[in-house]
Amino acid sequence: MPRLLALTGSPSAHSRTAVVADHVLRRLSHSGSGFETAHLAVRELPAADLLSARRGEPEIRRALEAVAEADGVIVATPVYKASYTGLLKAFLDLLPQDGLAGKTVLPLATGGSLAHVLSLDYALRPVLAALGARHVTAGRFVLDSSVERGEGPDRLRPEAELDLFQAVDEFAEALRAAEAASLTTAL
């Protein structure tokens, strides 16, 4: 069963980015594909250990192991000042140089303006490729205004959800293709 990890880099406890990542995980876990999913919010890691690069501390070590064990990684971040968050950067810096080797990665970003949409391709994608990701699928940028908050559960506006789910379906297909290729190679 392929393992998927959503890695979110928002410092906010009420993160729209986490809402988007959770939508993606629900879509993947309920798709009948047999994906095992987990969500790692980097903000929940001990700040001192994260910023001091203490890879051996238990929570940091478990987080790094979760990335290593995943077949696919969803990397989701809000965009601040035209780039992904420093919190996400601090965690990605802890990964080994080949920390995403052999993995399929879906980059996601949220932000207040479409002016930041290129941050996926010009800021985040190069880092994911430098970490050895086998395949970085087409990412998606979701406007903050597309995440509706209310008395019930947070939800995405229908047009944003459709666009996001297209990217999720492409990501799932890339994961299946990678799994089939590894099975063929193993035979």
C-alpha cells in the first residue's frame, strides 16, 4: 500500500494551507486506491530542535523517518513574500541531499493573490528537485479566498476544489505509474 505524507509549512494554527492539504488527503484516502495517508504539520515540531538542526531528537527523527518512508509527498505552504515559508525551509534543510529520491511530489501553495502563483515553479520546485524527487507533478496554487471558513467544517469553493482535485488525480496516477515501474523492476 503506497504511503503518502502531507507536509505543511504554515506557522498558523488555523492554516488555510492545512485545510487544502487535508482535502487532498481525504481525496486520496477515499479514492479506492488504497493509499495510506498522514499529515505532518512542521509547526508542531519542537522549534528549538528544528532551528538547531537536531536530527537525532525524537520528534525530529520521527518526522524525517516519515518522509523517508513515504512513497509520495505533498508539500504545502502558504506564500509569504513571494516564497514558501521559512518554517518549511528549516525542515527541508534537515533532509539529506537525496531526501526525496524515488518519491513523487505534489507541490501546493496558498496565498492572497495570484501574483504569487509562480512561487511554485520558481521557489519550491527547484528545492524539491534538488532533494532528488523522482517526479514533481504539476502543483496548484489556491487563493486564500477559496477556503471558506464557517461554523461547520472548512471547505473549498467548488471551482478551487475541482482544480485541486485535477492535480490530485494526476499525482495519484504518477504514484501508480511509479509503483508499477518498481514492481516491474523487482521482477
